[in-house]
Amino acid sequence: MTSSLLKAVWKQDNIENAWRVIQENARTSQSDTVRKEIADFAEDSGAKIRSLCNRLSRGKFEFGQSKGIPLPKLDSRGGKTGKFRPLVLASVEARIVQRAVLNVLLTVPAIKAYVETPHSFGGLRRKIVADENKRDNPTAVPAAIKEALKSIEDGAQFYVAADIRSFFTKISKSRVLTIIRSAVNDDLFVDFIEKAITTELSNMAMLREKAEDFPIQDIGVAQGNSLSPLLGNIILADFDQQMNDGDCRCIRYIDDFIVLAPTAKAANARLRKATALLETLGMELSPEKSSKGAISLKVGFVFLGVEVKPGIIRPSTAAQRRFLTSLESAFVESKKALFAVQDGKTLKKTNTVIGTLKKIEGVIDGWGKHYWFCNDVPFFQEINRKVDKLVRDFLGAYRSTREKTPPRRQRSLLGLPTLEEQDRSPFAYPKRLAVEGA
């Protein structure tokens, strides 16, 4: 006997919807491997989706092994910290099915409550109503910041901020599945969810001692799995509720949270409460990323990459530094590639002047739109001046390189093709007529 929820998972329109989400997410991936896998699947995706639906309906689909990727953690200056984030990359098909399972889970009323919560703002996108004003009804980071501002308006005077250490790697699969089982009352569906969140790595030997930080046992869920943010909300639902009882406001974004309180005493008490609640879940705060005690809101706070001070809302210093560093890195990479053309090296399209400026345009546009709710105009003007200098320096390097490059290769620096270097398969003119016309 097959459950109605399982049938909903492998419905073709659900799988197609899941594929579109996975495809869209891959557009911003910095991994060439991820983008190539998605591009490969996109070729004849219709047939591949039909095959996937068929195997799911016959119980022949296997999630298979995933690849563990120890992604280096960077400091505010873009330097490696020596720590890493245990990212898990499943096959494209597995990612699609995981997303399809999430789609179905979110139709269950008892599960919806874990998403439509006033306390958690990260990881799961709230549906946006057509013509909805994003200023009045923001989502994700802007929504969290707006909620913090409301708490200040309501009288909060102090705050504490904290980070849950290695959050996803501390989530108990069995505990979450027990909660889901009671919510959906469908054992076959829950058994399938268990398979969807179980991690088996194909590169255990290569990871060596790092393998123990990946979620291969009961404790821990994969970063990179569409279901993980929901599982995080489920496991912390009671935490969120208790942290918001009384006169304090606790705003959480995945593993980061801030408590706004009327007094320093109340803020400190709530921080102790957070520590105790997390301990029951086998979790703890990151000492280096968490407040030691209450801080007055008069001096401002930084939360989710946003600095909030009396009258000022702007990107944090660290966010600004990361932004400028990403631009500098792109320009430096391109300048090195342009210089190498003088030695006869081939120039990648992404490192040409046009390719680089297109990449820079995307970074600037994305960063600016991310902070649409910030009000510090002089801050953005100063950032613009720094960006202008980086662009001038890059164009100056291009002009200098162009002067030292053979004329026939100068256009390639820009990223414009040269006609004589294009591949050709010319037709042969009939020899007889060619001789007669000679």
C-alpha cells in the first residue's frame, strides 16, 4: 500500500517544480561542478524527469552516495580560518527528490506551523503574494531586521546575540523524525524522509579525519539538503517558543539569534536560558560569536551582516570588507590573465574585460539589492567611490596590457572574437573551374 503523501512526491508537476528550484539555486553557485551537473541534467530534462518519476513510483529510486566537501570558513577579510563547513553534495536527482519531499511536507498543516512562525526567519522562503510591497512584508534578513526594529520601538533597551555552534551537525535525525511522524501520521512517507536525510559519503577515505564532522550518523543533517532548514526549525520550535515567553523578543535566523530585552538583567537571564535549552538538544553556543553579557542598544548591534545604530541601518564593516574583497579578487584574477596573453597564453572568456565587468556587475547588483532596506546613503556613496577606484585601476591595467599585446590579439583582451581565429570547415571550390578561372 502506498501513501497519498508519497504519491504526491513523485507527481510529475511536483518533480518539475523541485527541478526548477534546484536549477535556479545553482545559478548563483560558485562551484563549476554544480553548474556543470545542472547544465547536463537540463539537456533533455523532460525525459530525465519522466524516468525519475517512473522509478519513484515503482520503488526503484535510490538516493545513492553523496560527496563530502570541506568548505573552508573565511574570516571577515576573506582569509582562511583553518575551520571548515561540512557541505554535502548529493546527485542532481537526489537533490530534486529531497526538494520534492519538502514541497509535500509543507502542505501538511501541522508542519506548516514550523515554517509560518514569527520567531524564525531563515532558510525557508515565505510565499510572496503578487504585488506585495517588500518594504511592508519583507522576508529573510530584512524581515528579521524589521522585527528587531519593532522590538526597539516597543521599548527594548538591551540585547544579547549568539550563534549556535555547528548547528546542522548537531540535529538528531531520530528526534526530528519522531516529531514529523506524529505530525503526518504516515509511516511509509516518514520512512522515505529518513532515506532522504541519511548521508552516505563516497569519499570517506579522501576526507580522512575530517569525515567525522560530516552527518553520517544519527546526529547531524546535511548542509546542502533542501530539508535541513525545515528540520532545524522543527528541532528548535520549543526553543523559539520558550525564548519568546514574557517580555523578551528572540529573533532567530537558522543558527544565529538575537534577544532584545527591557533590562540588562532580563537579557542576561534569557542568554542563560538559551544555553540551558540548547544543552538538552546536545547543542551549545559558539563562545567566539556570542555575547558575554547584555549590551545597551544605544551603542548599536550587528546581526546578520547588518549594523543597526540609533538612526542608522547599514551593511556591517565585515560585510563591506567581504564585498570589496570579492571585487578585488575578481579584478586581480583578470589582470593576471590579461598579462599572461603577452606570453601567448589563452584567455578564458570569464577573465576578459567584458567577462570580468559582467561578473562585477552581478556582484554589485546582488549586494546592493540584498541591502535595499538600509538607510545610510553616505555609506553607500563611500562604497561607490571605492568601487570606482577599483574599476579605474582595472581599466588602466587593460590599457597598459593592450599596448604590449600584438595587434591581432588585442581584441581578445576585451572578449570580442576575432574572425580569423574562428573554427571553419570551408567548402572546396570545384578544382576544374578553379583551374579554368586561374
